[in-house]
Amino acid sequence: QVQTVESGGGLVQPGGSLRLSCAASQFTRNLYAIAWFRQAPGKEREGLSCISSNDGITYYADSVKGRFTISRDNAKNTVYLQMNSLKPEETAVYYCAAGGFYPGGSNWYHSGRYNYWGQGTQVTVSS
């Protein structure tokens, strides 16, 4: 059983930055897709970014492209999400997820494809 734990959330002013971390008990060989999602109150869960554990290829939603960067440290079993130029409407609970499929195209975007989820970390963007 893989467990993921998110950290790094908090309160940040509009235009500010945060770096989220996703620490996993193990990223096994058959968990190829590691992704970040977010969910705001009353809204559907939204895919933000995904990284392939196989080859490091990254994917981004249009809404965060150019502002968010996903990266990984295999030695630490940790995936990061650097978030810059944050907006108030991005206030949400941010989740890390791991899935046993090869990410490509837009298949990473669908939350139902992921097997493991963390408990989430709250990000509040407000002045």
C-alpha cells in the first residue's frame, strides 16, 4: 500500500509563491504517473500537473502552464509543485496522487485513473 503525504500549503498573498511536497512511502516501479490536483469548495477536482516516474516527462493544465513547475527527487521519494504568481481563485485543497498508468496526452488529467491519494494540503491565496 502506497501512502502519500502532502505538505507546504499555507496562506500566501496574491502574486506570491509556494512549494508543495508530496512524500510517498514508496514510488514503486508500477506507479508511473505522479500528479497534483486541487479542489475548491463546490467545485470539481482539477488536474494541475503530472510527471512520469519513468522518464520525467511533465504535463500541465493550461491554467497553470508557465507558473507551476512539477519536479521529483527519486532518492527522497518526493515530488514537488512549485507554484508562482498565485491568484485568489486558486485557493483550494491541493492533493498528490499516484497511478499505475503511463501518462501521455491528456490521460493524466482524469482523477479516476489514480490509485493513491494523499489527505491534501490547504492553500489560501488572500491579502
